[in-house]
Amino acid sequence: MEKPEIVSAAEWQQARDELLKAEKEVTRAQDTLAAQRRRLPMVEFANAYKFDTPAGAKTLLDLFEGRRQLVAYQFMDRGPDDYCPGCTNFTNSVPVAGLAGLAAREVAWVTVSNMPLAQIEAYKARMGWTMPFVSSHGTSFADDCGAGSGFMLSVFLRDGEDVYRTYSTTSRGVDRLVFVNSILDLTPYGRQEDWEDSPSGWPQHPTYG
């Protein structure tokens, strides 16, 4: 297996300082993007859906649990006994302690899927997940969000009993939220996936291979 070049401490520090300049540029760009997100307009969103939950049917408004904001991750439905590895990986990365931190800032979290509730509950038990996970089976929620049969993360804001959608993202927008990926991006070998731009000889394999 190939390894990074060995250099002197002074050479390493110079290279690190050069990279730091690029990192600071990205940080400032991310701050600018976050500021743009906070200024996005919002669109009224229907609240007639009936989500199937372990506590009975709930509306979208109910999923806020009295909080002002709601983040919903839509987990793909691939049929009986078939589970999306990407959605599974993302859901594995959702920290229970982190959800408590969101709740303290008036943000509720829910994972939603078109899978029937019985299938969701069985998979939750198998994976040891404890986050809120509800079924949108039989509703148009996924289609109305634009997720369709795919995955998506959406953000909602409520004003009294009125619900609005403020943001959504998918693909790499969701990927960047995964804790393990964020840490691997700091390591010499990265995620070791074949799409990455890595030096010749670095270990790489298919993303879901």
C-alpha cells in the first residue's frame, strides 16, 4: 500500500499552512451559503397527511412535537426485506445525543419512509435505532416533497398550525452530514471509494461494494 511522502517538520508545516488557506476559503464559503439558506423564502405545505406511527396516526404538524422547526429525512422504500445501504448508513450516523441538542433549539427530527410501519419497526429493532421513524405509506408525502422513490432531507417551519417548507437537499447535500464521512475526509486514505481523486496506489473500492 502506498503512503504519503515523508518530509521534514518544516516542509510538513509549510504544506499544512498552504492547505489551511484553502480550508479557510471553504469555511467562509460555507458560512456564506448558510447565510443564504437563512434568507430562503418558504412555501406553504399541506398538513393533511396521516403518518403511521407506533403511537397511532399523526399529521405533519404532530411530528413537530410542539417545536417550531422540523427536519425530516426520507428513507427509501425498496420493497419488502430490501433496505437502501446509503439510507442505512446515514441513519446509523444520526446521534441520539445530537437530537436532544436539536430539540433544545426548537428543532424536531423525524425519519420518514414509504415502507409500511411493521417493516420499519422490524428494521429499527434489528439496527438498534431509537430515533422517531414513521411511515408515509399510502400518502403522497414523498412525491409532494420531490423525493419520489429516492431519499431527501427537508426542513419545515410552523407558524401556529400552518406548516411551511424552507429547505431541501439530497445526494451530496445529505452525504456531507454523515459523521464517518466527514472524519474520513480528514484522513490520508479518505473514504477509500473509487470516485475519489486520490494518489495512485491509494486503497479504493466501490462505494457500496
